[in-house]
Amino acid sequence: MSETSRKRSRPVWLSRNLLALSWVSLLQDAASEMIYPLLPVLLNTVMGAPAAVIGLLEGAAEGAAAAMKLSSSWINRFVPRKVMVLAGYGAAAFGKLLVAAAVFWPAVLVGRVVDRIGKGLRSASRDAILLNGSAREHRGRVVGFHRMADTTGAVIGPLLALGLLAIFNSDVRPVLWFAVVPGALSTLTVLFVRDRDDVWRAHRERRRATGRALASTFAHVVPEPSASASASSSIPPEKLSPRARSAIGLIVAFSVLNFPDALLLLHLSQIGLSLSSVVAVYLLFNITNAALSLPAGMLSDRFKPNQVFAVGLLLFAIAYGGMSLTRDLTTSVILFVIYGAYAAVQDTVGKSWVSKLAPESRQLWAQSLLQGLSGFGVLFAGLWAGVIWVASAGPLGVGFGSLALAISGVGALLAAALAFGLGRLRG
């Protein structure tokens, strides 16, 4: 079979870069999810760190990731997107190595922050490579397929961790070392990605032209800039449209209500699920997320993305609102699975929606804004929800985070109404 025939045997949107970056994300997420459920045990039981340290560690890690995402577009002026992706996955793998080798909890903090800095550096630039290389009418499928692979890694990771814990008699250390392997393989797989980074090239030409002008000034010679430099500097960067800014604004605003999943798992534990059952429900959540990511992306290509995103917000409201009202274990598990369906819509449709509204030359800027500001929103959500969680268990008399869940559920209904309304916005 010729190379042309092989290319035609798969859908036009299923590109080489999409396949390569999907494998990259699957391997890295498998590595991350092998470690993530074990960190509290490592810190608290093995290293004797108090619960406050665990919260500090995760807050610092997520804050670092959000800051790097927000800086991605500026960094791209000096570093090509592929190099950013390679460095980001490499930093994540190195961070996991630091965690595996750590003896005291401050070393775990450093490793975790390095890991999340890598995530922040790679995420927006990776998505920009994927989206720039695809047709607008296929971007829901592209993001959905990549998200499906990424979340499949989140299913494989905990399963591997459980198997390794059984083999090593619940010793955490060997599992941490094994997690370094898929992290390193993920970094090497980035080498198969191809990218023509026009934004970085334009900035490089501007810097070269500026350097030639300065050199000519000192030599008393009038500079003669190259055609490519003149062309790139004469074209002003396109601005994000009102619709693009409104979509980013809505998603970021809602992130302030979407507190970390760790609190939802805490809710399940507090109402009576055993530790093994909580891990099983988390796996079921990831399976649902992975299974529905591609269908959610396909729906956003067929229908208006704002409408599909609004349906996802309604699923969020059902899940959070329902969990705030019930203590029944079976019902709570079903609601958590519904939340998994929302998670598939939120990440897949949110990214593809913004990418369809942003101009091609501003894809990285749009994704860095979306992901960076949303990261800070989730960080803030964890803070206010944690405070209400603790306060409502005491003087307010509402236990298990029910008040925080109810607040987010009601907020999701309002956000869904706004998302439906954005379809009428022009410009």
C-alpha cells in the first residue's frame, strides 16, 4: 500500500501531529495519574507532612501551571512552539523523577512545582499546534480525539498503580520510580511532531532586522531590511473578536465555581464510600470522560459550540446540585459519572469553541488566555470552597460540602443561560 493510500485510509482530520501528540499526552497522563493518588500517602504517612502542607503543595503547583499557561504567548516570541512542548514534557518527567527520589516533603514540593511548570509551558503551545494544523470545521473532533487519548492515560495510570502496589506489598516508592518511564517516553515522542511556527519566525525576523539596523547605524549605513522582515512587521497582529473574548470570559468566570475534583472525592469519602471505592469511582469518572470526549467534539462541529457547552453546564448543575441534596451512595456515584460527562464537554468544547472564534495568528494567545486564567479561577475556587466546606461543617450545620456544591450548581445554571445567549452575539 502506498503512502498516499495509507493517508486516505484515515479521516482527513486525523493528522500525523494529532496522533503523535495524542500518544504524548496518553503516556504523560498515565505517569501523572500513577503518582497523583499516592501523593497524600507519601506526604502524610511516609514523610509526616500535615494536611495543610498537602494543600499548600497543590496550590503552589496549580498556580505555577496557570502562570506558565498565561505566559505562553509571550514565551513564543523567543522560543518555537515545538521546543516549548518538548521542554514542557521534559520538565514534567524531571519533576516526577524528583518526587520519586525525594526523602523530605520540601523536595516533593519542588518536584511537583517543576512538573506543573512543565504542564503550563506545554499545554497552550501543544493545543495551538493541533488547532493551527486543522480545518475549523473539524476542530471539535481534533480536540475531542486528543482529549480522549489524554484521559485514557488517566485511566491506565491508576490501574498500573494499583497493580504495582499489589506486587510491591503497598510500597509507594517503586510505583513512583515506575512512573518516570512513561513520562520519559512521552518526552521522546514529541520529536515526531512537525510544526511551522509562523509567529515565532516573524518575531525572529523582527529581531534580526532590528539587529541589522543597529549595526548599520553604528556603521553609518542605511539598513536594507529583508522582504520577509518588512512583510512580517507591516502586518499588525489580529485582535480577538468580541465573540472570542466573550467565550473566554464566560469559561474563565465559570472556572471560579468549578472547584478541584479532590473535594468531590472527599465528599464521596465523607458520605461513606471506602477508599478503594473512591478510587474505583475516580476510574469510572475518567472512563466516562475519555469515552465522551470525541462525541462531544463531534457535536460541537455539527451544532453551535456555545449550545453544546451550555448543555455541559446543565450536566454540571445536575451533578453538583444532586450531590448537595443526597447522601445515598448509589445516587452519588451516578451523579459523579454525570460530572464525568460534563468534564468531557468542558475541556473539549471549550478549547475548540475558542479556537474557531480566534484568528489563525492568535491561536496560542487565545489558548494561553483561556487556559491560564481558567487555571487561576480553579485555584481560587478551591480556596473559597475549602473555606465554606470547613465552616459549613461546624456553625452552619451543613456537612460534607453540601453548601459549596449547591452554590456551584446554581452558578452553573446561570452560566448555561449566558452560554445559550452568546449565540446571538455578533462580531
